[in-house]
Amino acid sequence: MALSLCPKCENHSFEMVEVEPGNWRFKIMFVQCTSCGTVVGTMDYFNLSTLIHELKEKVENVENKLEDIEYEIVLMKNNKK
């Protein structure tokens, strides 16, 4: 497998750096050379797959709580009869 090279200084090491560009609402991650700082790529600050999975779990929790409430309401109605 070939080693990745910095296009400017030919270094082989890279790092992720959190950046909040001016006039921008979101943070992004720069992939940059550890030697000269040349940016060779960008990534979203948040991992979208993780966020979607967390949101799915929250929705499932809300659904479960609503089912519990519905069950309790049915019990209360039946006890009034």
C-alpha cells in the first residue's frame, strides 16, 4: 500500500484539526499535514451516522413512553366503569 504524501512538503503524517471558519455557522474538521499544516481534506465536524442512530434511539424512547401512557389511560378508563 502506498503512503500518503503531503503535496507541499511530502510529509507522511496527518492530523484532524477542528476549525470554525469565519462567517460560517458550523465547525468542520481539516485533515492537515502535521509538518507544514497544508490542508489536504475536510470532514463534517459531527459524524452523521452517529447522530442519526442517536436520534432513532430517542424516537424509540418517546414511542415507548407514549405506549405506556396509552396503556395507563386505558386502565384508568376501565377502572371508571
